[in-house]
Amino acid sequence: MLKKSPFYSALLSLAIPIMLQNLLGSSLSFIDTLMIGQLGSNSIAAVGIANQVFFLVNLFAFGIASGASVFLARYFGAKNYFQMQKITAFGIFITFIGGSLWAIASLFFPEQIMLIFTTDENVIQIGVTYQQIVALSYIFFAITQTLSIGFRSIGKASIPLAATAASLTINAIGNYVLIFGIGPFPVLGVAGAAIATLFSRFIELLIIVTYTIKKDVPFKIKTLKAFKWDSTFLYNYFITCFPVFCNEMLWALGMTFYKIAFSKLGVQAIASISVTESIANLFFVLSLGVGNAATMMIGQSLGEGKIEGSVIMGKRLMRVSLGIGLLMMVAMMASSPFIPKLFNIESEIYSMITYSLIV
């Protein structure tokens, strides 16, 4: 593995499916914003604010799953499959609780959430409609993240990739027919986009769960004993995962306060930053792919007791990450005047998006 050719082969075999899955996930958000953008800046702003809750759920689930992946990769390397089952069971339990709390908040207090960001009544009304429909999808998504990280930990990143591809396809078709009322379907606007998102995330979870049940993967929960966590297990889990979780949640809170600050500048500013984020996320997929692959590779190496090799791998992966970051910077700056033209937006918002992407 430490020879350059096998190292890069292993990196690409893990990173490429993860990159593609992240690209499809980001594309789902991009297509949502693009299609909703045809309804005007108020709709973009409303959905952008409503999706701030999903952003928090996303980073919450990612933090839990990323922390779990440290153990999953290590136990897979050590061939300790029962511990993998315990980690998966605990990850599903925590993400289910977190996703449920956010779903309840979006179902019963959507207006209060929207008021944190804006006082525009039209924007609030549109955002409330979207939030209440997509609320249950937070639970689906949170559990999907835990199971997806399990497949990545054993080198089968193509499974969550296939599930995400199916989800994206369903979401894109659903958006088209429900937002604009194609064929026998009524024109539902933003509500149509929310229904398509809810259904597509349910299908994604269904595919992942079905494959987990039917295949004998090492992290599949085979006994209720996997749900018995003693104090040593909980201590080891939290001492390792808590810093990862805090990192993600602090990042989420920081981005939320940014969104609140932008909202004080008006609906146009919220709309511009919502579009900017949906575009920028497309350029982050390479970094996310390498980052996730690094977790798996180093985790498995540590599980096999190869400490020195893990350090060498870590340094090499840092250099790869720096190169990818510079490449994506150039690509984003070069494309910043062109991609915003896909959206149905005013010239002032177009300028805001272009400059924001460059920054």
C-alpha cells in the first residue's frame, strides 16, 4: 500500500464512488434550486431558508457517521465484525433520535424557524409549506448516512452511490412533473419540489436497507446484543466521536449565523447565497471524496496495527488534498460568470452570485 502505484489505486477505488455519490447528492440540491428558481427569487429564498434545517440535519448525521467510520474501518481491518454491528446499531439510534427531533421542529414550529431568518410574509408562507412536507425526510436521510458509511468502510462505496443515483433520478423527474404540472399532475410549485424530495429520500433509504438485509455485510445487525452498549463502549465512542461531532455542529451553527446575517440584507441576498451554495457544493465533491477515502484507508491500516504506514499515508493524503483544493479553486473562479446564467434571476442577484463564487 505504501508503494505509490497501489496507494493511488486504492485511493481512487475508494474516492471515486464517494465523489460520484457526493456529486449526485449536490446535484440533487442544485436541480432543486434550479427548478425552484424558475418560480422567482422569493421561492429561492424561502426554500434556501427552509433547507437550512436540512443543512443542520446533514452535518449532524455526517458528524455521527464520520465518527462511527473511524471505528468501522478499524474493526473491519481487525476483522472484529460484532463490534462493527454495535457501532452501526448505535449510529442508527443516535441519527434516528436527531433526525426525529428536527422533523418534529419542522412539522410543528416551521414559522418560528423561518422568523429567525426573515420577516417577509410571502417568503415565510412558501418556506413553511416546504418545511412541513420534507420534515419526515430528515429521518430517512439521517439513517441513510449511517448505513452508507458502513458500506464505504468495507470498500463497497458503489452501493450508496447506486442508491443516491436512483434518488436523484426520482427527485429530478418528480420536480419536473410536480412543480410545473406536467401531464395529469397539477401545478404544485414549491410544494411539488418538497414532495419529490421526500419521496426520493425514502427510496434511497429503502434501497440501502434492502441491500443491507439481503447481503451478508460485516456491519449488518444480526442480534439484539448489538444494541447493548456498556459504559466502556459509550466512553470509547464518545471520546473519539465527540470532537468530530462538535466540529460538524460548530460549522453548521457558523453557517446558520451567516445565513441569518445575509437575511438582514433582504430577500435578494438570501436568494443569491442559496444559489451560490448549491453551485459551490458541486466543487467540493472531490475534497469530500478524498477525505472520506482517507478515513477508510488510515482506519483500516490502524486496525491492522500498521502505525508507521498510517502516518506516511496521512502525509501523502494531505498533499493530494492541497492539490485538489487548488484545482477546484481555479475551476470555480473560471466558471463563476457562466453557471449562474442557468437560473431565472434578476441581474443584481446574478452579480451577487458571481462575486460570491469568486470569493
